[in-house]
Amino acid sequence: MSKPSSKILLVSGKRKTAIAKAAFKPGKGRIRVNNIALEILEPKIMRDKIMEPLLLAGVDVWKQLDIDIKTFGGGFMGQAEAARMALARGLWRWTKKTHLKTIFTAYDRTMLAGDPRRKEPKKFGGPGARARDQKSYR
């Protein structure tokens, strides 16, 4: 006998050098970020940033889902924004509702569409991308 396969949705989000991968599956409303429950995730600003799409979507959308988010790279705020993007994209794709997409885009476009800005590469003759070494002539 084969066991019935449950639907799993894999979504990713990126911000600067941080990457978040989220797995959505039917469940009881548990959300974990790097194997830590979202309710006890520290720092608080990171938790608040990740919870934005949940508050906008409403309880009825995500209470029947278990969401596991893995983040790596970048700093904690970049990871939070990458996780937020993965969460918003996943909720939108799971429900297939255009109403949810309009809510997310109206609140903040970066929830669904990434920010393409990246660090400019360093060039020779200075300490950074644009800064040059100073000259004194004396």
C-alpha cells in the first residue's frame, strides 16, 4: 500500500546576499525559522518583519499550513526580508488568489518582487568601488 502524498510547496526569497527557502505543507499553523518557532524568534524586529505577510493575509489563510523557513547568508535583517519574501510568495502561490497579490503589492512591492541592487565590485587603485587613494605631493 502506498501512503497518500501530501502537497508540498517550495518557495525561495532573496535579499542582498541572504537567501531563504520556505516549505509549505498542510498542518496546524506552525511556522518555524531555522528550527525556531516564529513566536520566540529573536531579535523582535526580525520577528515583526517576517510576520508582516501573515498579518496582511489573515489567519484563515495560514492557520491550516505548516511552514518551515531556512535562511542563510547575509545579516539578520537581510535574512528577515528574504524570509518575508519567501513567506509572501508561498502564501500567494498556495492560495492562488490574485486578491492576496494585490494586498502584498500595495503594502510593499518587495514582498513579491525582489530588489535587484547588488554591491558594486571593487576596482584597483583604491580601497573600494569608487574611492581612490589620496595624493599629497609633499
